[in-house]
Amino acid sequence: MMATVVSQERKRLHPHKFLLWVGIGSIIMMFAGLTSAYIVRRSAANWLEFSLPPVFWYSTFVILLSSLTMHLSVKAFKAREMMRYRTLITITAGLGVLFATLQFFGFYYLNTHGVQLLGQGSNPAASFLAVITGLHVLHVLGGVIALLVIFMRAYSMRIKSYNVTTIEIAGTYWHFVDILWVYLFIFFNLV
Amino acid sequence: MSNEAVLHTNVEGAITHDEHHDEHHEHHHHETFITKYVFSQDHKMIAKQFLITGMVWAVLGGLMSVLFRLQLGYPDSHFPFLENILGKWWVQNGQITAQAYYALVTTHGTVLVFFVLTAGLSGTFANFLIPLQVGARDMASPFLNMLSYWFFFSASVVMLSSIFVETGPFSGGWTAYPPLSALKDASPGSGTGMDLWLIAMALFVVSSLLGGLNYIVTILNLRTKGMSMTRLPLTIWSLFFTAVLGVLSFPVLLSGFILLIFDRNFGTSFYLSDIYISGVGALPNEGGNAILFQHLFWFLGHPEVYIILLPAMGMVSEILSVNSRKPIFGYMAMVGSLFAIAILAFLVWAHHMFVTGLNPFLGSIFVLLTLLIAVPSAIKVFNWLTTLWRGNIRFTPAMMFAIGFVSLFISGGLTGIWLGNSALDIHLHDTMFIVAHFHIVMGVASMFGMFAGIYHWYPKMYGRYLNNTLGYIHFWITMVGAYLIFWPMHYEGLAGMPRRYYSYSAWESFKQFGGLNQFISTVAMIVFSVQILFLLNFFYSIWKGRKVTTQNPYGSNTLEWTAPIRPGHGNWPGEIPEVHRWAYDYAKDGREFIPQTTPVDPNEANH
């Protein structure tokens, strides 16, 4: 008991990364709450069945692609290829914005195809989709803002930082919102 | 070491002592009034900010209860002077209006549960004790920690402003069940008042999430050398489980609130269905389910009870052990029972909904899980009593409050076994019996834990002592008063007297309780005034109290007493002390106490 403490000390995760992981846990709980509310409500009467907008397939592809570019940009950063890193991080942020736009196209598609998302006369089935997907988009946009901050830092000439912690944290978060969307997409398709 | 790693990588942090680790801490360089007292990133200052904001809310919330007790105790009397103070919306013809009564009850509940006993209790002591007792210079992210307080502060401002709105604050109960909370026209408070309530609560959720993240990471990641998890004081264990509960359950409340916001503002039908509401008519909504909100609410709501109670349990364990001069009895059982309570906290939420439309079969499972909580609770009570058993007890005010906590926890916990039965709950639900139960076991007991913590750690917080005589007066009147207020409510509840009613004068059967209600209200006023005495003691002692002259006034083992009497930001002027033993080596090998920093002697008996 006494000897193990000291040896483990050095292997500990960076506290800020740990903060992110616990934070991810709480975001998971929020979406778990929402999706279980969805399941509970679905089993009751008056539930509108409709198929997801086809554009969601494209947005899924886009966010998966952005995860790849995010991963490559972290690798580039670690290899200190700063030009490559800057390009990749810009692409990642761009893909994030594209994802958000595509999601809104999806909402638009539903609204024009007779599935009212919000407002009087809307069915909870559609509203759930709008709220859950909308919240997810907000989390993606939060990631975009984080990337923009890092992006600014990458272009700032004053600070030359080779500390990987910040970019790794952003990367982990980015992959998390990606996986979260994949989960939601499968969830909406199956449940 | 990871402790140092944070301090060095924190670019924008206020870790000014970084460069001058080994110097004295009296001369901080870049500290202005603003960075030291207002936007402070020092966990000790943030703790004091949480405490004092919580105290302001405790006074307001307490005052509200005095006002509505005035209505319950003296329904036929007139208090014209109140009308002059509070205005016509609150008091008419010298009587609290019905609308004001519901607003008072709702705000009292919300404020006491969230702002006082969550932010004020775990916000204060998690912030103050975690870095000091695990041996860290500050939290994992001092900046997030500061944000946590300021989110709480903004939540407080918004909540406070809702009291001054023309239509009054939200008045549908602290649980905010739809349709009262979802429909803007359902009651005067359901409009602007509820909007502000929701904004305040959303800010509050953010605050407690930011705080909780920090507490968990600091405990797991920033412990000093030698501080294994099994050497942590029980305060830290309880604050750890509290933070885990908060981080996992507050997001679910937030998702419930998000759906509520959409129902209120964007015409969705998550909670609203085609019901008929008098004054509004039939709703256009279709397919909503009000029970859904109750599930989401109580999935937080029940863990919330333990978020309130666990910090008090942890502090009481520590204070009982220090002041009995004995090791805590059954340390691992204490940790295990905290863990069991934390797990069960997530599995019992539906016992709040036995009579609101729950499948009786499902109910019976929740009965079983609810009654299971009696096991870890009984383990804790047993261990507290055995810690006291044949101890060399020092009856300091903190110790008195800690023992008082145990008493209240037993009395209030026993009625929990009644209420956990869904069959009994049919009779007892929404009666004064419930009010008695949760006020004793959760409200007053946690307040006692908080008082115990304040009396015990005040010397560490301010470098001065509180006045003991005032402390004893405060304890005895509060202790006796709490029982006098809440014990009789059990009888009222068993007789079927419902809670939350504005007036009982229409029922012949409740007339017999008129005198009892008067008695309760009178005691409530006396107990409230004694709390003012405590506040005087608190603020007077900050500047004029007896000074602490020794580093370790209680002969305590934990790390906070190895720091200077008035520690600066960074807590220890030199190296962080190394830990060699658990926190409870009292009365061992003929020594009264052995601090955690003392290396283990090879001839020492094993514990």
C-alpha cells in the first residue's frame, strides 16, 4: 500500500486532461438523460414515426472525416510540422462548421417534408430529435471555438509553445463529440 | 510531481508564488484588492465567498420560512407592519396573501436546497478542505474554480431579482412540476418568475458542474506524496462522492430543464398534453407527459439529497474522531457505506413518485432499493456511536453540533424507513409527515454538519476563534428548537394534514392542530433569531475573535494543521508535507495523536 503510491505518482494523467474526462462523463449523463426520456416517451401513445433526413448521412461522413483531420493535426503538432498542423486544424474547424450547417439543412428538410420540429402542433418525436441534435451541434460548435482559440495561438508569433496538452485535450473532445454523434445517429435510426 | 506540473503549466493562472516557492508568503507580489478578495483564484478565498453568499441566502430563506410560518401559526391574526415593509403583493390587510405564501414556500425550498446546502455547504468545504487536506497547493484548475463561484453568484443575483418581479417569483414548489412550471399562464409566478427561476437554476447547474469537476480531479490527481486514497480523511471521501453525484446527476436535471424551456417558449409538447386548465382553457398541446419531468427531476433530486448530506457526514466523522481523541471506528466501512449510498442514490428516485402515476410493480422495486439505504446509514450511525464510545470527549461547539447531527440523522432516518414503503406512502405522501422527515434528516442535520464544520475550521479560515459561549447558546437553542419545530409535524402528518396548504381553516379535522401550529411558528421565530446571534458571532470574530496562536490547536492529525496559521495562496510556504500514515492515529502507543506527516516508527503497533 505504501510503496505503490510513490511509483504511481509520475504516471498520473495531466489534471487538465482528467478534468476533460470527468467533464465528458457529465456530458454523457446529459445525453443519457435525454435519450432515455426519448425511450420513455416513445413507448407512450401519439408518437410520430418518420425517417431521418438523408443529409444526416453526409454530416456523419463530414464529422468522421473531421476526426481524422483532427487526429492528423495532433500528430503533425507532435512532429513539430507547424505548417501542416495549422492547415489541418483549419480544415478540422471548417468541417465542424460544415457539420453544423448540414444538420440545419436536415432540420429544414424535415420541416419542408411535413415533420414540424417545434411550435404548436409539433409531435414530441420530432421535437426530441431537434433538441437532442441541436444540443449536440452546440457541443460541436463549442469544439470549433476551442479550435479557433488554439488556431489563434498557432498563428501568434509571440508565443512559441510546443506543449501538447492543450491540443491533445481539444483532440480528445473532438473525437468525443464525433462518437457522440455516431451514437445519436445509430440511436435515432434504431430506436 | 503532478502538483507542481499544474502550477507550471497554468499560463494564465494566478499562481504567483511559483517563482518564489521557498520564500515567505507574506509578501505576495501581484495581489490587488480585486484579485485577492473578489476575482480570487485561491481556493480558501473562494470557499469563504461560497460560505458568505450561502449565509446571505440562509438568512433570506430562513426569513421566508418565518413569514409563511406566521401564516400557518396565526392564520387569523393581522400584521399591518408587514404590509408597510413588504408591500401589497405580499401582504394584504396584514395577512400573507395566498400567492405570496406559495412564492415563499417555493423560494424557501429552492434556496435552501440548492443555494445554501449545496453551494454553501459543499462549495465552502470542498473548496476549503480538499487542497488543504490532500496536500495540494490549489485546485486542479483554479480558474474554473473561480468561474464556479461567479456562476453561483450570477445565479444568486437572478434568483434574488425574481423576488422583486411584479408578478412575483415562481410559486409552483421547488420541484417545478409541469404544468405549473411549463405553462406561463398557469399562475402569476409561472411567467417571468419561472423564467428567472430557470435561468438562475441553469447558471447554478453550470456552477456546481465546474466545481464538481475540480473537486474530483483534485482529489484523484493532486494528492501529496504518500497520500494514498485509503489515507484520506473521511471529509475528503465524502466530498469526493458528493462531487461524483453532482457531476453525474446535475446534467440530467439540465436536460429536464432544457425540455421545459422548449415547452415554455417554443410550443413543444414534451410535458404538456391536451389538459384543461381553469382560466386558460384546453391546451393545444398533444402527447406530452408530465411524469417525464418528474423522472428527470428526481434523477437529480434524489442524489441531491445525498449531495447535501454526504459533506455533513464526512465532516462529522472527522470532528467526532478528533474530539473523541480516538480513531474513527471502521474507516473502511465508513468509506464503503459512503460508496453504497452514492450508488443507491441513483437507484431510488422514483420513491418520490409512488402516488403520481408509477406502475405499482416498479414501485415495489424502488421500495426494496430505498430500504436498502438503511444498511449503509445504519453502519455509519453505528460507527459514529462506537467512535464516541469511551472516548475522551471534548465538548467543543463543533463537537456538540456533530453529535447533534448524529441524533438528528437517527431521528429523521427512522421515518425514512416508513416513507420508503409505497403502501404507507399512499397515506403519508404530501403530508406534514414528509416535511418533518426531510427537514430533520436532510435540512437541519446538514445545517448541523455545516455549523460543526464552521465552528471546527473557523480558526483555519480566519486565524481566530469563534466565541464558545455564544456557540453553546446557539447549539442548545437550535437543537431543542429543531426538535420542537419538526417533531410535532409527524403527528399532524399522520393525521392527514397536507403540506403546502395556505390555510387549514376549512377543515374541521385539522382545527385541533391550531395550537400546535402556533407553537411551531413561535419556536421557529426563536430559532431563527438565534441564527442571527451566530451570524453576529461569525462576523465579529473575523476581526475581533481570540487569535489562534498555535498551528494545531485541536491536536489534529490532518494536513491542514501543518500549514501556517494564516496560509497564503499555495498553502505551504516550503515543500508540501509528505504523508506517512492515515488520518486517524489518535491514542496510539500511548501518544495522544500522531500527525499524518510523522514517519512510521518500526516499533509502532500496526493499525
